[in-house]
Amino acid sequence: MTHRPVKRAPDNITFSEIEQIASEEIACLDLFERMRFPTGLRCAACGAAEAAGHRFTRHRSRPGLFTCGGCRRQFTITSGTAMHRTRMPLGQWLRAIWLIIASSKGISARNLSEMLGVTYKVAWHLGHRIRAMMTDESVVLSGVVEMDEVYAGAPPRKPHGGGPSGGRSGRSPRRPLVLTMAERGGPVVFQRIVSHSINAIQNASHNRISADAVVSTDALPAYRKAVAGRSHITVKHSAGEFVRCDAGGAGIDAHTNTAEAVHAEIRRAVIGVWHWISQKHLDRYLDEISWRHNRRKVGHLRRIAAVLFAAGRPLPVRALVNNGVA
Ligand SMILES: [Zn+2]
């Protein structure tokens, strides 16, 4: 039997290819250098760049360490990233990031621990440090933007014998409420809100939706005032209506199908993969879902580079854990 390679996008990479690179530290460093400095080394301290003719020293005795030709300061390929001063082999970072960015529904800490051969606690922490770099804080939505709310935590456990606090329906106040904003054919943004009030919806949405967008929601009265000033079209779910054709003119239909499809992604991840997520870490899980959704057409290598080298500072253990794991 012959094995023919599967056709894939040129910017994608398979786990077996990741495994080959991850098994050699030097290959990881080489990949990271090409990701971080695609046009040659650049010093973060003084701005000197190889591309502008500055000479950098590559230290043979310690691959990944460079001395800047401009200011003579030393830096490494991991300086200023979450991997800075990490004790974990770079190959483990690479494997973990691939598993998280390439899995369509996310991956549980237990699975990550089994795949990487590390303890649950190490896997849990690694997952959160990677998740912390998956943020899209500056995304502003335009075009047709659907807005809808969802309860994003796992359903509350039923107490023995039922009772008035027994979570009669899905609208228990103990479950965190999230406002979903989804641009049709574009990115999504999640914002936690404390209630369905006009203020809460307005505060969560006014910076994330451009002024000329057409906003499509269901007929919840708070939306009308919360999006005042923008074009607004509605569909009346309570009357059994799911699409109001051409409500916005120019062939724009009022519906919230895009937002609802994203809610299904949240449910699959929260219930199917993570099983239960604490309110404390909910934002980070939501960031992971929206980050991956917003890059669904971007290849693996660019996603890995975005996680490692586009975002902020390393997340220390103490920022994650106050009272033990979870
Ligand atoms: Zn420099």
C-alpha cells in the first residue's frame, strides 16, 4: 500500500513535521528565527537591523544568542516572548502551540498532558500561557455585524432534590453572560457583560463596532437603544421569525445565524473539550475561541508565529494561580 501525501495549504504544517523540528533544539531555534525575523535580525533595544547593513554576532557556543552590532547588547530569539527564560524545551512549546492552534475545538489540559508526556499541572499552565497570547484586543468590526448574547459557562450542576435554585432553565444568574459580536464573513469579538441592560451592551460594544456598520440583532428592546446612532435591523425570534429578508436594504437580511454558529463553537469547546471552565479563566478561553475563529483562513505557520512573536509579555504562574490549579 502506498501512502500519498494529503494536499494542504503551503503555509500549513503537519504534526509529524512539527515533531521532526521539535525533536531538535537547533531546528526549533532556526524556525523561530525565520518566524521572528523574516527579513533578518533586528535589535529591540536600538533598532539596528541586519537588513539595514548592521552586523550581528551569532554565538556558535550558544545558538539563539546574538550580539547587536549597533549597541553591543545581547539578546536571544526568545527575549520578550513567553518562552523567555523558560525551563521547558522549545520543542515542547512548539508541539503545544501546534496542538492548540490547529485543533478546531481546542484541547483539554488532560489531552495536552498525555500528548506531551508532562504532568497535568504543567500542561494546564502551558495551555494558559499560550492562550494568554491569543488576544485580538484591537479588532473593530464593520460591514454587517450580528450581536447576540450567550451563557458561556457549563450548565450549573443540579442540586439534589431540585429546589428554587436548581437551575430551572439556562438563564441562571450564576452563569457568565457573554455578548457576541460577529461580522458576517469576518472576525468575532466576545465581551463579558453583567446583564442584558442597555448600558452593559453599549459599553461592551461601542468601541468594537465601527460607526458605519449595520447591526443585526433579535428584537430584545435593549439593543435598539444600545446601538443608537448605527443602522440597526432586527429579527423577531419570539414570533418564530428567523430571517427578515432585505431588512437593511441592498439585500441585507436581518438574522443572527453567524453569531449562533459561533455560540455552537463555544458550546462544543466548553462542554465537549474543556468540560468545565471557571469564571476566572473564562476570558482566556473565549479569547482562544475567537482568536482561532478569526484566523480560520490563516495557515498554521503564520498562526504559530502570531502566538509566539506578535503578542505581549510572559504570563507568570502567580497571575494564573491563587488557590491552586483552576
Ligand atoms: Zn542594539
